[in-house]
Amino acid sequence: MQVIKEYCAARGYELVIIYSDEGSAKNIKGRPEFIKMYNHFLADPEIEYVIVYKLDRAFRKLLDSLYFWDKIKENNKYFISILDNINTIDPHSKATYIFSALHAERERENTLLRTSGGMEVKAAQGFFMVV
């Protein structure tokens, strides 16, 4: 969050509010703070940008990110991902945005595979009870 604060300060952006979901969810429906942010962002004409540290912190599914892209474009609003160097005010940012969103979804899927694989190994070693 400090990176976002510094980014805004360096560019003269007024930071209105920081939303942060606790835990993890596979999609937007399981992220109440994201939903609040999204509704606030679209409803408030004074807010121009959503700024995130990294795109994969905002989206875990490609379809969610594409839906968000369409909504921000329809409402003349913008999205910035600091680490991915994405700013949708740039008309050429769409390819980078989509590629980063696809990579985020793939990374999430890989994490799930590694986690479930590790659980299976531990279960085989007797560390988990199977009922």
C-alpha cells in the first residue's frame, strides 16, 4: 500500500480511499472490498483511476478483467497497475493489460495445482486425515 501512496504522491493524484480484501478468492464474487471499490469507482464522477500494485492483485480470472476493461472504457475511467506498467489512458495498453490478466489467471491455476499436489503428498505420508 505504501507503493501506491508514493505513486500517487509523486504524480499529484489524490488518493481517495484504499480498499483491501482479506484472504483470497477465486473470483470477484468472493471479494466484498473489491465489489465496494468497483461500485464506488463507477458511481463517483470525481474518481478517474483505480490504482493497484500489480494486476494479479485485482483480478484472478481473465473474464473478470475483461469485463472490468469494458466498464472502465464505457465510463471514461482508467486503471493503473504500477508493477505491470499499465495505464489504460494509453490507447496501446490493452494488449499488455490482457496479457497480464491471462498470466495472473494462469499463475492462480498453477498455485492451485501445486497446493493440491502438496496436500496429496502429505496425505499419502499420513499428515492429513481422510474421512
